[in-house]
Amino acid sequence: MTAPQTLAALRFLPLLPPWALLLLGAVAALVVALSFWRRARGAWWRLAAFGAILLWLAGPSLISETRHYLPDIGLMLVDHTASMRVGNRLALADAAAARLSAEARAIPNLEWRTVTMPERGSQGTRLVAAMHRALADIPADRLAGVVAITDGEASDAAANLHLPAPFHLLIPARGEQTDRRIRVVSAPTYGIVGKTARIDVAIEDLGLPDRGTAVGRVVPLTIRRDGQPPIVQSVAVGPTHEIDLPITAEGPTVVELSVPRLPGEASAINNRTVLTINGVRDRLRVLLVSGKPHPGERTWRRLLKADPSVDLVHFTILRPPSKQDNTPLNELSLISFPVYELFQVKIRDFDLIILDRYKNRGLLPRQYIQNIVDYVRAGGALLVSVGPEFAGSDSLANTPLAELLPALPAAFGRSGVIDAPFRPSITALGQRDPITAGLPGWNHGHPAWGPWYQRLATLANPTVPGHVLMRAGQGGGPLLITSHVGRGRVAMLLSDQIWLWSRGHMGGGPQAELLRRIAHWSMGEPALAGNRLTADVAHGVLTVTRNSLAATPPPPATVTGPDGVARTLKLTPVRPGVARASLPAPQVGVWRVDEGGLAAFAAAGPADPPEFADLRATATKLGPAAATSHGAVVWLDPKGPPALRMVDPGQLTKGNGWIGLLRRRAHVVTGVDTVPLVPAWAALTVILLLAVLAWRREGR
């Protein structure tokens, strides 16, 4: 606030209402006019007397005010969002802001306010919203002007922008720019394995002088997925283009789309985009064949029927071919086992085959068993749960299926079956394998699980290497073994007494979780893979997780950013079989991680971040607001910022090399003094004197 100033002015403070003054004036004028018409001698004195009366009643006064003038307020908005990091925009903007602030401090009676607009996630540059927030506590009669230093890419530029002062737009560029972008019109988040996902994209060239020539131009579109060789398609600029992407596996599929640069464009950041499609199975088809009714059969059925993602086909063999009692077939209520349909025609339709206490009694011919072997080697899954029948003469170990099994009977007959209580225990390898790691009730080698009472004595199959995940007690024989055969998976459970856990025998155990993990591992769920490398980007941080069955810590991983620069990342063990590390991932694009022959990909940034949707420096969006408010549009490169000037309302607010701020002269009145120019005693004296003179003149 400036020093107080005193101003004086002549004002009329009538003693009567205006209508009374007008009525009295009209009567006086009529009387005087009648006197002049009759040529009375005292007409002039009468006119003077009436004039004195009216002047006194009008109340002429000298009024003096003491004013304190308030400083004018100038507002500067500085854009620091992500699009300002293109080229040298940010440096030009900061240099201009520093110079304007220095000039503003040197202008008397001017208060200068600066608002910096940071990145606001997916909202883009909300310049108008930031300006309205800053103007909320600035009186309109004190606003001298607004200066916005930005690339002009305001996501809310169409919002209402009516200002009582000039709006000046300063753009850190040489002039209007061009930009080519790839825009994802639509893309699914999930895709069904075995089917295709449709992605709609559009290639757009922005800022060209003749936009009509850009539409229809053909450019190459490069499609990369999970590091595979790229696919190049010719795409027209403008129309929406459809891409059919096959979903071949469960889990995330990272897709990168890119187009070449437009000559002279502002930046190539938005010439590529990345998106992630999670592959999911529509329905998992499981074939469960139980060799005979037994207590554990219901456990398998209850588990698989409770999983909504599983379609279960279950057969229990009640009447083997060897049972001959001369009962006519038309009198049997049993359903004939559809051997041909299941193991010849539709075997490859199943994601998992479970043989539960099945023994070879001639029901499956040798050729059909060989079909199971071929099915597994081609990528299928087999889960074998065995009981005493595995040590019998009709054991599966005596069929072609033996070339898939990681364990074979140590002896045939009752000597191959061990009847003794034991508590299942997780091996050191099992503590690193996702199938058995962290099972509920496993308390650092002392499980709170109920005992089992029977298991099979087995030997390792030298042709099928397996992973022993569980044993019969600490140091006991194998209980759960997994193996990879060809492209398929095989799991063996060497006891049929897991049903004791489901009934809570002596505390029970995690039978449902264990069987669920075994089944889903067999069907290839990525989260249960023992050796796996994953990468994920969240909040600008890349997190790499390495699952390994090896007892030694994994070697450092190699991380390659979207810019092609590779760096080494040391992985730190966080629990048995899991190592993890993180590093900043500020760049938008595909990040690749390599370690031990494995590769993982992560997409950084949304498919179409608003800040990168249009990377031009342009005045097309905010220029109309500057023109409406009589502000200027100034290109900062290479001239630098214009000079600040204070101008009076009604004068020009822009010129060559300068921009103007209004001198508002807002003030606060702190005192008022009123002095009548015609005191009552003086007015009465003059009026009486004039009346006497008029009477004397008329009386002669």
C-alpha cells in the first residue's frame, strides 16, 4: 500500500430532494418569466434572488478524500508439465520467468505472483484450472494482467476464460510446430488364450499447413510383442486401423507400436506406444479318471468342481472288464466308459488329465496309453495320484506311461507299500518352488499338519529327472514330485491319503491349496513357474522379480530401457527362491530385462498419456484467449521474453518487444472532509439583500 494522498473535488449535496428542487426551479422560472413579460422593473433582481435560493438549496460543497492506493497484481503461470521437457522448452521457460520476475520487482506499486504447474498424472496440463485457482484471491479491480509461459498444450483450453485484464501467452519455441502421433483408439485389457485380441489404432499428423494432404498418406507401422521379431504393416494416416494380435500364453503380453518420425516434428516420444494384454484361459478342461471308489476321490472332485475356471469331466471305474457275472448289458445302470472319445478323439481338448489310483486292467488299450504319452510330450499335463495299486502287477509303471513318470516302484507287491505314520514335509527345493512355498501351517520345518499313514516306496526314474518338493517326514522318501517331459508337465503324488487333511484328522492340513497349486502348475499357470523372471513398472519405478529353484543367488540382470541404453541391476534375495530389485523408470516405453536366458518385458506409462498426446508448441488452443483479452502471443526462441510495461486502461497492451499490464489504481478511502461553499448565514444574507433590492426597485 502506497503513502496516503489527499484529493479535493466540488460536489453538490442538495438540502431538498431532487424532485422538490426541480419543482421550485420551475415555479421560479415561471415567476421570473412573467416579470420579464410584463417588463417589471425588479425582474433582474428577482432572478438573482431566486438563483441564490436555488444555489443554496443545491448544497455546493468542497469534499476532500484521503486515499491509500493498493498495488496492482500481476500473475505469471509457468508450465512444468511433462511436455515441457521436449527440446529446450523448460530452459527457455525458466529463463523467461526469471527475467520477467526481476522486471516486475523493479516496477513500483506492482505485486508479482508466480504459479508453477507441475505434472498432474493423467489429467494433462490444466492451465485454465490453475489460473482460476490463483485468481480466486485476487480482486478483479487489482488484476493488472496474466502471463502464461507454456507450450500451449492445455487440456482445458476450451474452458471459460474471461479476464478483466490482458492475457499474454509466451511459448518457448520458434513458431508453430508439427507432430506425428500414434493413438490407441481401443484395446482390450484381457485376451483369451488361443484367440486373437483386436487393437484399434490411428496415425495422425498434427500441425501440417495443409491437413488434407496428410490424411491418406501411408506410413509403416511396426508391431513388437515380448521381444519377438517385429511385424511391419502399411497404415494410412488418419483412418482407424485394426490389428489382430494372437494371444498364445497366459500372463501379460507387452505390445509396442511405433511409426517413423515426421520430418521436422517436435518430438518422437508419441511416435510409439505400449500396452499390456493379459492372456487368460476361457475355461480349463480337466479329465479326472478314478480307478476305483475311495475316500480321496471326493477330495479331488470337490476341489475341481469348486473352481469356477475349471470344466471337469470325471469318471470312476466301477466295473472293470475283468468282472464277469453274466449280467446282461441292457440291465446295467452304469455308463459305459467312453474310451475312444476321451483318449483318441478329444484327448487334446483337455488342459489336464488326472489319473487317480488308476491301474492297468485292460480298460485302456496300449495305443490309448501311448496317446497320453504323446499328448504330454506335445505340451499337455498329467497328474498321477497313486496308492497301493502302483506297486501291483497292473501298475502304470508297466505301461508306456512309465517313460513320463519321474518315480517308479522300488518293489512290487506289499513290500512296495510302506505303512507307517509320518507328517509330510517340504524339502529345501520345495521351499523355493511356488507350488509348495509358503503353504499354510508350514512353520520353519515344523508343520502343524496331521499325519498320513501310507506311502509308496519308489526309485527315481533315470530317464525322467524330477523335482522332489515334499517328503514323508524330514529325510523320508519322496511324496510329491514334479517334472517336465518334452513340452508338457507331469506331477506325481505318491500317497492317496491327502483326504485325511480334508477331514481335519489331527489338525488336518492345506490339502485344498496344495492340490489347487499342483493342478494349476500342471496347466501352466505362469505364477507357479519355478524359474521365472517378471518385470513391472508402477509409479515410475521398475521392479524386477526373479523366481529360481537354484540354491545360489541369481546373477545380476541386464535392464534395457526404451532408449536402448543397457544397465546392470543386482538382485537381492527376499525369501527362498525369490530375489528382487528396483530402479527408476522415468521413460515411457518398453523396458526389457534379461537374466540367465530368461527375458521379461514391462510397459511404462499409459497407452495414450495426455501430456504426450500432442507434443507441438502451438498457439492454436490458447491464442484466441489472448486475442480476446487484447493480450500478446510471443515466441520466446530466439528473441527471449518481452519487456514489461504498465499502461493505463484504454491504451495498447502490447507492442514490438513489450507486453503491457494495466495500471488499475485501486484504492481505499481512509478519510472524507466536507466543507459547504455557501454557509447558511451567508446564503440567507444574500437572499434577503436581493429580495429587498427587488422590492425597492419594483416600488418606484
